Amino acid sequence: MEGQYSIGSETILDPAPSEKKDRVYLWLTGESAQAIYDAMPGRPRKTACEPRAREKTAGGLTCFKPAKGEVVCSVAITLDRGRTAAGMVC
């Protein structure tokens, strides 16, 4: 499995310094991300992020497939309750 993680707050981009860091953000790449994308039910949807890209979502899990390049899946998990939340922005 390939990917990255970070600990952050609810605001993904430019959070206020006072915002509580209450979630872990996970980004998966490589074969594992492709396998998750392929296993997710439903048809891929167009995304506003990139005209020819497609994405699949389930709760806080989003898998993004660019027109060229590899799939990236992301999810945030709250550290207090273990609930999923969105983990990706354009």
C-alpha cells in the first residue's frame, strides 16, 4: 500500500491557527487506490476539479481518477469518534 497521511483540522485548506487538529487525512495511491476505485459500486461521475477526470464517492471516501495519471483515494477519519469525513478538495 502506498500513500501519505497528515493530522489536521476540519478546514482542509488554510485552517485558522486556533482550529483543533481532530482528524487524520489519508491519501492512498498506486495499486491499492486503483483496486478501491474499481471495487466501489456505482458509475464514475464527472468532477469539477478537472474536465476529463472522474470520481467515485462513498461517505467521506473519494477516489479521483485523472484523465492521465494514477487514481488517488482520500478520506479523513475523526480522531474522537472514528467517523469518516471528506478528505479531498480540488
